[in-house]
Amino acid sequence: MADEAKAGRQATPAAGEDGPKFMPTLTYEGPSMKEKVEELREKRAQFEAMGGPERIERQRSQNKLTVRERLGLLFDDGTFMEYGLLAHHQSQSPQMQGRFTPADGCITGIGEIGGRRAAVIAYDFTVMAGSIGMVGEIKATRMRELALKERIPIVWLIDSAGARIQEAAGSTFARSGDLFREQVVMSGVIPQVAAMMGPGAAGTAYIPGLADFVPMVKGNSNMALAGPHLVKAAVGEDVSAEEMGGSEVHCKVSGVGDLEVADDQECITAVRKYLSFFPSSNLDRPPVAQTSDPLDRRCEDLIDLVPANPRKAYDMRKLVASIVDDHDFFPMKPDWAKNLVTGFARFGGRPCGIIANQPMFLGGALDVNSADKAARFVWLCDAFNIPLVFLMDCPGFLVGSQVEKQGIIRHGAKMLFAVSEATVPKITVVIRKGYGAGYYVMNGRAYEPDLLVGWPTAEISVMGPEGAVNIIFRKQIEAAPPEQQDEMRNQMIGMVRDQISPYIAAGWSFVDDLIDPAETRQVIGKALAVTESKRVERPWRKHGVLPV
Amino acid sequence: MVEIVSEMVANVWKVLVSVGDQVTEGDTLVILESMKMEIPVEVTVSGKVEEVRVVEGGVVQEGDVIAVIS
């Protein structure tokens, strides 16, 4: 019977006048459709089990969720469509033989976040430490292509030891590297988020380097161009992954991280919230949210918050929280370059990016890091059609030999460049100080604000009265008898101070209006509505020459 | 021992504590003056002021020790 069936399935030529003919297969004795479906179900279950119970337990013991739990939190219920579940490594390398790598350690797919689609590439540490294998990278490449074609955001959940060197330790490396170039092509076209939820060494460290938003889970995540073992081998340094590239380092010192978060849940929540401010791509406008916070809500607390004495500091974060919808502000890089506050909020439901000087740190003066922070934030908002709101209280750029050695001119130029280039609606409120180039980079009159208003405390000038007197009247003061010099200087400082008045700037119509501080919220909200259809044409160029 | 350092170059405008004073976290030790602003330097730990290394009218550089707290 078996032999007959076999024979029946093998086509045998039949002799005839018209040449050879083939007998059709008439019998089929393979598994039934039901059995095939059962086999598929079993295989899927096997692949969905990731690296197995033991490794999943280890993942949990480190206070980490599994990759599938993370995706469950990231996407709206029932919306995730996975690509490449049944993929696994195809390597012929001896080190890879006998290894089973479900999904090849990299889950990819598309789901909805707050009702809008986003693509994901999520590394699974339970499968060969989430290393990037060749098949996993084929999947990731497909996801990058789909995200770009669909014009939807892409999110990486990174928990990965980096490249899988068991597959490719040699010169086949010569063909690799597409991922970073593709990220650059996608930059400013679709939002890119790289959530650091575990290690991200080498290959997975430049992904966040090129992404727009990088939250880092405290204690569990780290990123470095090389992990501790390679560092030891290459330069002899003994250092742990956490010391070298933990959230403490990147969110407070290097500025590579954007937000330190307590755990996986908080991280995913931050990703969802971040994307809520963004359009799906640069072709769209950012979505307007519903809010019950009235736009004409007066912020009387600001009258007491901000000292009229321009020398006294106050907490700018409180000012920001007071004026935005529901007091809800989403900070970017809050623990790095703290002399400048950057982040997202809404006025009357309309999203905007806020850039505000923080007098609590460095007196609100700008230094190299805050200039970088501002430039990057402005480019981010401008790329995705998110209006900018500048809250100015800036005594200027920090001066002195220290900052010159750090290249303050180069870094300050970056901020000038970004603010000048931005064509999204730009609203400026001068709270108190607007001095020198600080006034320019905080979007002063020459930088095309669509509305420029000041508080009655606004003081705009090329420099403070003391500095001006030291330059203008130095010779006269030095020529006076020593006992009269102080009085003379003070008199002249008073004269110059009288020239610094918001009513002079308003009298020339260089500022559009002076406003009651309690109405700041309402004024910004109205301005965002008024400037909604802004269009700016610039002369054609391939690109500017960025002062980096 | 915790050293409180200056985060920027500045003039020392007011010194508000003396050696031997007890301070609590968040207290202002000195007020610097830089970039047209008063910049309060707060103590980051509670303890006793062991040393004050600045005087009113003096200048501090970024990273200079302002006071030592034990």
C-alpha cells in the first residue's frame, strides 16, 4: 500500500504517440489541514516562548519585563501584528550549531499607540542576550522600510548585548552597517524612539545616538560604544557597564539620554506620552488633544513666583507648570544642562515645544551644554511641525576663559543656527532678562517670532548697565579723583539703567505687546491658534553648514 | 566630609555661614554674583561647617571649593 502510494505520487512517463505524458498525482497521504494547522500552532507556541522559562525567570529577577509584556504595554490592546515570529538563525558557524533562537531574539511588528500606528523593533534578552543576528537584522531592516514607507513612528526597545559575534566575528562585517545610515535617512521624516530597557552595547548604542527620544530605565539600562569586556581588552580600563553608561551618566552628565525612568512600566508610559505630542510623520500636523483646562485661566500665582528684582532667582519649572494645560509638562533632558528647561506641553490642546531659561542654575545663563540641548530640541520640533514657545529670562551666554576653551562660540552658533532655521510658529515671552546674544537665541525680534511679548519686568539690552558703564565711561571714571569714582560710576549706571525699559522696546513696536503675567497662558494659547497656517519659504540649498 | 564647590566663575557677594555652624540640606551657604544674577549656593547635606574657603568680595572659579561640611 505504502509502496503503491509512493509510486502513485511519482510521475511516470507513459508511452504514447504524442510523446511522454505524465500521470497526475491522484492520492495524498500527508497530514490533514487540521494536523498542519495544529503543527503551526505548536511551532508558534514554541517561538512565542522566547528563550525558555529559565531565562525568562532570570529576566524577571532583574526587575525587567519580558519583551512580549513590554509590547503588551506599548500597544493598544489587540492591535499588534507581528512580523517574523517564525524566524530563527540560519548561521553555519560552529558556535551557532544546536542553538535555537526564536524570532532570532528580535520581535518586530506594527501596532497602535493611542489609536495611531507605530512600528517596533524589540530585542529579547532571553534569546542569546538580545544580540543582533543576521536574521534578526533582516527583520529589523524590513521594519525600518515599512515604517518609512507607511510614514509611521519607529520604536526600538533595546535590551541587547550588541552584535552577535558568534555569527560574524570576521570580515563579513564589511557588508554591515545599513541600520545607522537608514536611521539618518529617516531622521526628521518619522519620529524615532529608542527606549533603553537593558544593555545597549556597541551596535545597539548608536541606535539611541541617532534616535530622537531616549528614555533610560534606572539601574537596568546602559549604553556604551563598547561593553566592559571589550573596554578591558582595548584600553585596559576596569569599569562596570553601569559606571560607564548607566542612566546616571547619560541623563545627567553626557546628555545622550533624555529621561531617566524608574522601571519598564514607566519607560513604556513615557514612550507613549512622548509620541502623543508628535504627528505620525513630518507630512502631518501634531494631533490636538481634548482638554478641560480653560485657555483663559488666569495664572495669578506667577505674580508671586517671579521676583521683580532681576537679580533674584526663581524656579522656571514652576512657571511652566502654571501656564500649560492641566499643569502637565513632559520634560526632555531635565537632569542635564539644567540651566535650560526643554520639553513638551499643550495650550488649549495644541502641542508645543517649550524652551525656557532656568535662573536656578548658572543664573539662567547659557553654556555649551544648554546651547546643544536647545539646538537639538529646536531641530526636533521644527522637523515635526511642533510650534516653539520661548520663555526668556536669560542674562546672556556665560563668558570667560573657561567657556571659550569649551568652544562656547561654536556651541552657541548651533543654537543660533537652529532657532534661525526653524520655520514652525515661534512665540516668545520675555519674562525678565533678554541680554546680548541670549536675547537673539531665545528667539528675539530678529529671529522671526510670530508673536513677541514681554512682562512689565522685561529688560532687553545688549548688556547690563554695569558692563556697559565699564566699557563706555571707563576713561572718564578713571580720570576722576579716586574718591569720586564710585559715585560717578553709580550715577552713570543709573543713567544707563533708565534706557533699559520694556516701554522703550514696546514704544518702538519691537515687542508686540506687554502683558499681565497672569495672562501668559491665554496669550500663548491664542498665538498658537493665530499662527496655525504659517508658511515660510527659504532659498534653495542642499543643506546649511552646521556649526557642530 | 563633603566639599561644596562652585558650579561657575563668580564674585562672592555674601557669606551667610561661619565655621562651626550647623546647617541642614538646602540651606544657603553663600550667595555668588555672576552674569547679573545672585546665585545662591546651597548645602547638599546636613552637618557642621568645617571650613569656609571664600571671603566676601573674592572670586571663585568653576570647581573651587566654597565650604567643607562634616
